[in-house]
Amino acid sequence: MSQNQVFADWKEREATAEAMVPVIGRLYRDRNVETSVYGRLIVKRSVIDILKAHRYARQVEASELSVLDTYPVIEALDTLNLNSAHVDIGKLAVKFRTEGNGRSMKAFLEEELDSVIGKEEHQGTDVVLYGFGRIGRLLARLLIERTGGGQSLRLRAIVVRKGKASNDLEKRASLLRRDSVHGSFKGTIQIDEERNVLIANGNEIQVIFSDGPDQVDYTQYGIDNALVIDNTGIWRDKDGLALHLKSKGVQRVLLTAPGKGVKNIVMGVNHHDITPDDNILSAASCTTNAITPILKAVNDEYGVENGHVETVHSYTNDQNLIDNYHKGDRRGRAAGLNMVITETGAAKAVSKALPVMEGKLTGNAIRVPTPNVSMAILNLNLGKEVERESLNDYLRTMALHSPLQKQIDYSNSPEAVSTDFVGSRAAGVVDALATIATGNRCVLYVWYDNEFGYSCQVLRMAQFMSNVTLPAFPKASK
């Protein structure tokens, strides 16, 4: 292909992606239909982002996927009376190639999406963020991004302690607007000082100052039957978290840390253990979320006899910037200058979500001088022999086509480093080129954005608890 032909092909693809943008937006705003390409969300994305999402499919499926293939899917979706669904147009385009059987794209999609055509709208659930730290602000971004047609989760309020600065509200808005790791907020934020409200992309978010979880009357702000997401880390047992339920307008509580005396849930693994009677739940830790889905996948296929988990974890706000007193061993040393050996409860916590792993894992952690993205190294002894290629193929399939596809991602880039995984929405990403397998032993290297990836897991859990999880198409393989 000549240079002119290459450029002409690029322009055609670019123009096609541009034509897709308004349809993608209309489907989302009017019908609460999310669209993606092999798990890469394309709602509210640029033309280049859409083209890159298609390029990713070539990396993991070893076959070309173009916007020229997916545009007919988007066009046909726009003619259907869809409501509240997550549709992977990349997977559907590939499926149509092999299973279209002479049907039109519309007829093919009508059969694939039959269960969500003409479906009634679901009323949204009020959400309160109790705390507004690293996880709280990322959850705010995700909730605002996913507001859609108002049929899902609606961020109604954040609760914080009054700061010492006179311009407290402005400072909260600034922290939401700018982030040194995750970049700027995608949208606009206005401040209503008189009403103590932040307006983010049209969402009015009440800022409430309180000194305790049982001291707020949410109903006076029009908030009722709310899900409170406690991201302070202060209250971690059932009695402490139950204080939230004493505040008017609260129905359920979700903790963004390992909890004591409550169910610790890892989405994709044990979320079906949640019952309507569970009004206090924990989303476990970022590391537990990163490793448990992959351990489940490996155990299901090969059986895990025992193993060791070593976490190479970015420093957190709990550590000191310079050497100073800290109640924990070694954490008092300067976080930006040292690798710090510390403990992790993630290896033992896995069994709370995956009981079959009880007593099989040991674990440790090394905090390193990076602000975000961590790695878990899983050194496992298996129940049967395994080869590197077959293990990677299996994990790639789990990442693309299994019920764990939202939790497990897959990378085979020879140049991937930690910053490449900032913003990853998966709980954990298998680095296939680093996989070691010999006999009945394997070593897996799993990247995870310990802030954003974990926040995505919390959001998925909040959606499940509120019964607003979007059904995904095409349906995952069992």
C-alpha cells in the first residue's frame, strides 16, 4: 500500500470514528446504553481514543478490527428500542463475521439483545460519599462519568469534616478538578458557596460537614434510601459502620477497605453472596481485588496447591514523606526515597472471598517510591503441570470472554511499565510476557492501578448492591 493509500485509509477511519461519537453519546444519554470495544469503554471518548480501542483488539485477538467493522453495529443499535445495557461493539462485530449467517446486522442484533429491547427504565439510587480522599475523589469522577440518563447511581452528596481553611469548598473542588496522577477532571465544576454545593457536569453534589457518621439528616437534602460509601478508613468493624444507619435517609453502607465482622466482597468472585438483608458490606482491599479473580481462574483450571504472594506496592498517604515517627514498623522512613518491607493481609484475605484458598497462601509487601500502580507476583504450585503458552492463552480467554472479563485484563506488550497502567479499569492485568511456567509451578506478574482499578471494583459493587448493574452483551462464556 502506497503512502497516499495509507493516509487515505487513516482519514476514512478517522471520519468513521467521528460519525460514531454522536451516536455513542445519544445511546448513553437517552437510553443508558454503554458501548465498549473489547472492554475498552468508548462513551465520552475522543476520536483517537476510539481508534486506539480498536487497535487493542488486534493486540489481544491477533486479528484486525476496524471502526469500519463496528460502525454498522453502532448504526443498527441506534434503530433498536434498547434500554440499560452494556454492549461491546467490537465483540459483536467479530461474532457477526462468523455467526451472521446472511442476516442483516439489525436482525442479528435483535436476536443478540432481545432481553433488553423494550425494557422498562430503572430508577436511580442516591449515593453519598463519606470521605473525600484518594478513593473518594476517584469514585466521584466515576459516578459523575456514569450518570448517563439518571437510571443508575446518582452522586448526591459528599460528607467531610470542616477544614481549617476559610475557602474549604473551593479547595475540595480543586482537588476534584486536578489530580497529579490521574490528570484533570473531564468536564466542568462550579461552586455554589451559598448552598454549599458543587455542580460537576450538571450534577448537583451537596457538601455536608459532619463530625460523625450518625450525625447527618440526609432527608433534609432530598436524599433517601441512600447507599453510603465510607472511604475514610476510620470505621472498619460492623458496629462502627452501623453508625451510618442511624442517620436518616441511609439504607446501606459500603466500606472501601477490608472489614471486620462483615462480608468482604470481591466483584466477579463472591458478589453473589450478597443478599437483600446485607446492609453493611466491605469491598476488601485493592490487592485482594487484584489477585483473587486471577487466583480463582487459575484454581478453576489447574488447582492451586499453595503459593506466595509478593506485592510491590506504591507508597500511600499512610507513610511519611520524610523520616518521622510512625506506629508501624519501617513506615516511618521516607516513602519517596526507600523501598520499605511491610506486611499485607491480602494473601489471607483472599480466602474470605474464595474459601478454597484458605491456608494456602503466604504474603508480604514492599512499598516502593512510585505514587500509583502496583504489582502482585503470584508464585504458585499447581495441581497439574502447565506450559507457559497454554497458561497465557487461558488467562487471555478469561480476560476477554469469561464472567471475570471486567476483573482480569491482559497485556503482551514488551515495553509495558507501571505508568502504562494508570487508569486501568481492571482489578488486575496479567503481564503475559513475564509469565513463568515449568512443571506444576508458575509465576504470574499482575499489574494493578491500586487507586483507579480498585475504585472501578467499588463502583461495580455499588451497582450490584443497588440492582443497577447493566447486563453485558455479547454474553460471556461460562
